[in-house]
Amino acid sequence: MKIQVLAALLLAATILPAAAQSGPTLQEQMACRGDASKFCAEHVGKPPQMNACLRENKTKLSDACRKVVESHGG
């Protein structure tokens, strides 16, 4: 029983940091805040749609936000 709990904790410790890294950091979110509200306001609260919208509008984005989008594969 203790081994199973320990194994579950170790697994969670390796998965959670990877999941946290896949989304934008607070600093990245702040870099794109103005652009997101200007070009993609209808997608607030919908991360996949917001990311797609920012990628579609990449040429219109501020330099800081464009760098964020490109760093996430856009």
C-alpha cells in the first residue's frame, strides 16, 4: 500500500511540472494581454481558441506577444 502511494506521488511530481510548462507563464500572458483583448476578445477563457486566434493574427501583434506566440510553436 505504501509503495503504491509513493509511486503515485512520484508520478504526479513528474507530470505536474510538465503540464505547467505547456501553458503560458504569467509574464507571457501579460505580454499578450492587450493584443488578446484587441484581436481575440471573444476567445477569453478558451485557451485553445485564444492560441489559434493569436497565431492567426501574429503579424498584427506587438513584438513581445509575437515572441511569446512563436516560442509556443506559432
